Amino acid sequence: MTHILNIKDLYKNFGKETILKNINLSLEKNTVLSLLGSSGSGKTTLLKIIAGLESEDKGELLLNGKNLANKKPQQRNIVYLYQEALLFPHLNAFENIAFGLRLKKVDSKVIMEKVNHMLEHLDMARHAEKMPNQLSGGQRQRISFGRAMVIEPELLLLDEPFGALDAITRGKMQELFKDLAHKMHISALFVTHDLKEAIVMGDQIGKIQKGQLLQYATKKEFYKDEFSGVQKEIDFWKQINNN
Amino acid sequence: MIKKLLQYGFIVSIGFPVAFLLMLSLGRRWAYPNVLPEQMNFANWEFLQRSDSKLFQAFFVSLGISLCVAIFTTSIGFLISKLIAYSKNRNFYLVLAYIPYLLSPVIMAVIFQYYFIITGLTGTFLGVIIAQFLVAFPFGIIIYINFWNPQLKSIEELSYTLGGSRWQTFKKVLLPLSKNAIMLCFFQVFLISWFEYGLTNLIGSGKVRTLTVSVFNFVTEANIFYAALSCCLLILPPMLLLYINKRLIFFVEKTKIEP
């Protein structure tokens, strides 16, 4: 398999504090890598560096074999999605999804076709004319996904995108994302602090702790690692079951 | 009932001074103990047309100065406030922005005057604009500063990752979202400049006759009818702005962006 993203020996400091230390990561094409980490572990900084919103102090980033150094965020074809949907409040659902296509001056007919197709995919066709404040949290997040995916980015960076949703909506969104990622051949880095979500969402798993990253070759390897927290979780549910 | 009374009270408190000024501007010969002026006609308003009255000229000088100050402050303040809001020294710059209001504009004018004299700006239209800008600009920063927040920064960054250039992001994201803040800044600064007297009088040194300067001249001459007449001109633009402000600030957002 070919790698879409390669990171080699990446370092980042804020003042005297080291945020990321010797980060090495590789992501295969059309796969989702879950990055598990607690607050302040440096996972958001890592995503922002990949997106070009922060600069690295040292290291190399390659996207499809091409060096990303000195490339502006708008030249990278990498979309960064935040925990909040961050829909543009002055645009309706349709126009939010069409935003990236309009920036690229795509033909209006093509935009209409692509956006309507995306709305169908997201099961949001009947909400196309609604403004962001008329949509629920889950619906806003769907539109946010559509807005990112419609421009067919080479890489999608998701920073705890379901963190603000309730458990039921979160489950539905996880299913939707997995389905879309599979259908649209998406390569993504999915950051979460939730162990179960990391396992559900990722084809591969990595763990980021105190600025250092450990990428597991397979999910099995992750389950076997006594510090991954998986065994603890299993023991907990067994205990509940026995009681 | 109380709510209605308060509403009427508010309307009367706004409407009475305006109606009173209008009546005074139409009056002539108002001697004690008459309740109203002896004559009520448009003779004072004809004064506006006289070439030596210079009231119309003062009106347009004021309008020119206020528009320039409002446009410069609104546009430059928008850009600088963003740098300040995201700066590590945000609080320090904000303290600096409050200084003109702690000192008062007239004291600022006294401080500026020396530099304006040596640069030859005293008594000039440009000098008054620059002096007013120096006082209004920090106010513009104060108005804008809370508009730039972490969420807006994230929205701006999102636009970049979606492929938007700086100009596209400004035009399609920042500008539509900042419309209300921009209008608020423009209207507030226009009003500050429009009613400014002390600083304008000092830096203009009598050569730049704005409407407020004319009003004070008529008041000191004890010519209440002409003072009322120039006051009527003085309240025209603010009332127009108030109307536009009400129409535009609460407008329904457009839902479509232009390709």
C-alpha cells in the first residue's frame, strides 16, 4: 500500500515547553488513523501543523511524497475539522457545502449537482435551505463533513469532531462517517480521547502522550499493549457483567 | 400601563428637544414674558441661502471631516484591531486605547498642537481630520476588539484549509460576519467627529469652521434663533444615521454568496 502522509522526526516547542517530540507517522491511502490522546497531549498541535495552521520547528512532512514545507494551508488540499461544526453563520446549509467549490470557481451546474448529491449522502436534502441556527448539533456536523468532503481533499483531519454531541447522535455520526469514508475513499487522521471511538473509527491506531507518538502496526498490537487501556476496559465490563 | 408610560416618556424626551429647536429656528423676537416668539416664519431659514452666512459651507465642511474620519477609522481600525486582538500584548494595547478618553480630547489637542504647528497642519482641513482621527482611532479599536474571538479565528482558518485565499476569506467570510461591527464603528465614530468641538476649535484655530463651531459662535453672540437653526442642521445627519442604522443593523442576512 502507498502512504499518503509521512511525518519524520517532527518537533514543536512553544517557548520553553516541548509540545511534540520526535513524531514519526505514516498513513496509508484510503485509511483512517485514530490518534488517541488526552487533553494537552499535543494532538491538536500536530493536526494544525499538518494543516499548515502552525509551523513545525524541525522535521519533515510529506503528502503523497511531496514536501509540505512552506506550503500555505490553502495550497495543501488538507481540510481540518474542529470539534465544533463551525458552519458559516451567514450561509444556509447548501451554500455552506458549496463554499469550497465556489472558492475554486467551479461551474454553477457542477456545484448544484455535487452539493445536492452530497446532501443526499448526508440525508440532509430537506434541510438545504436552512440556516445553521435552525439545525441541530448533529445536523450541523453533517453539513460540516459535507463541506469538507465535497472538495475531495487528499487528507481530512478531524479534531474530536463528535466531542460536543450526545451519545446517541455521536453513535449515528460515527456510522455515517465510516460509511462516507469508505464510499468516498477518504484518508483521514481522527483525533479522539475516547478509547472506544478510536477503535470504532480507525483502521489503524496511534497514541499520543506528552508530545510523543506511538503508532501501532495493527489494531491487535494495540489491544495487546498493556498501557493502551483496552484490557482495563474489558476487565471493567466483565466485572459489571459478573455483578 | 407603566411600560406604555415609559415608552411615551422616552419618545417625548427625544422628540421635545427636536421640536423645540425647530420652533426656535422659525421664531423671531421672543421677549419676556411671551410664551412663544412674536413671529414665526422662514426668515431665519433664508439666512442659509445668503452667501455670507457660511452655514451651508460649515455643514459640508463638517460632513467632509466626519466622513473622512469615520471611513479611515473604520477601515484602518478593522485591520489593526485584528492584530491587537490576537497579539500577546493585547491588554497593553487596550490600555493605550483608553488613554485619549482618560485625558479627554481637548487635552489631547493641546498635546498635539505643538506638533501640528511645526508641521503646518494647524488651521487646515487635513489637520482637523488627522487630529480627530488620532482621538477616534483608539475608540474604533475598542469597538472592534471583542469581534475578533477564538471562534472567528477558527472559522477563518477553516476557510483557508477549504482553499480560500486571504482575499477570498476576507470577502466571503470576515466581511459578511463583521458587517454589524463595521457599521457600528462607522456610525459611532461619525457621531464623535460630528459633535466634536474643543479639539476642532483648537486645531482648526478658527480657520476651519465646522457646524459645531458655528453653533457655539451663535450661542456666544446670544443669537438663539440662528443657533437653533444650525442645531437643526447639526441633528440632521445623526437622525439619518439612526434611521439607516435601524434599517441595516437588524436586516435579514443574505443566504447566498456570489460566485
